[in-house]
Amino acid sequence: MPYKEAFPVGHEVRVVSRVELEAFRVSWKLHSPLQPEQLAWADHTAQVAEIGCYHGRDPLYVLRNVPGVWHESCLTDITKRAP
């Protein structure tokens, strides 16, 4: 069964903290690794511009005016406050 994305196109999201991004970058060993330049976007907010899925399972997000491809675990709902 295909995965259902948590954030639809147009939804406002926040990139998680730098500490969380760095932890993800170190631990994630599969497809679409987080790039070092993406760390600078920690705690930024943006709208989801596009959604793709890696082999129909893992949603990958493109954010409006934020470079890179983002894993769902690197994003949170804008209504959740940053630590």
C-alpha cells in the first residue's frame, strides 16, 4: 500500500532544528541523503511545493524557496513550535 504523505502541497511546514537535521544526516543510510548545505535551513518555514515518493513508500518534499529534497522526518507542521 502506498504511503500517504503527512503534508499536502501548499501546506506550511517548518524544517526541524539543526541538531535534528545533523542527527538525521548521520543516521540515514538509504536513498536521497540530506546534503550539508541543507543544514543552513534549520528552523525555516516554507510551503510544500511538490511531493514525490521513493519507490512509492517514502515521501520526499520540495519546498517553495528552500533548496533540496526533504524527508518527512526533517519537517514538522508549522503549528508545532520550534524548541
